[in-house]
Amino acid sequence: LQPLNVDIQRALRNAQLALDRDLRNKREYERLAALGKAALRSRDWAAATTHFKAAAKLLPTDLLAKEGLSAARYGKSMQDGQAALAKRQKAAALAAFNDALEERPGDQQALLGKRQAQLLKP
């Protein structure tokens, strides 16, 4: 290496900046994923969705954020479906359970909720 070569020094500086940025993104991703997991545990579907969406923007190919986002959507849909069933709102319950089935095709709980909703009178 030629220490006085400006092009090499510039390339090294750019590489270091890129590494620093990637490290910051990774740390932020880990923070957001941890917040998302905590929100899932407390069944705070809106917060989980927010955190996992933000994490997915930082590392779009990482499965943890995608799976967390799916779990949050499923949880919210199931909660909405149960609430609609309790209020005897057939259309809302069907829509919510169908949303849950989009996240987890064939899910027995979502299928049961959908069947219960179908039995409601309009």
C-alpha cells in the first residue's frame, strides 16, 4: 500500500464509514427486534407491528423481523375476531379470522373462529 495515495485513503475511509453505518444499523435492528419481542409477549400488537416494521427496514432479508411482524398481525387479527364474535358482528369477525388465516394458513384456532362467525346471523 502506498500511504500517500489519495484514492486508497479515500476508499479506506469510505469502507470504514460503511462498516460503522452497518454496525449502527445492526445495533438498532437488535434493539427494535427486542422491543418487538417484548411487545408480542405483552400482546401489544400495535407496538410489535411498529417495531418489527422498523427492524425490517434496516435488515430487509432477516427472517426474525418478518416472522415477528407476521405474529403481530396474526395476534391482532385473532383478538379482533374474538372481539367481533363477542359483539356478534359477523362481517367483522369473518374479516378478522380471514386475516389471521392469511398469516397462518390452516391455523385451527382461526378456522374455528371463522366457523363460529359463519354461524352468526347477519
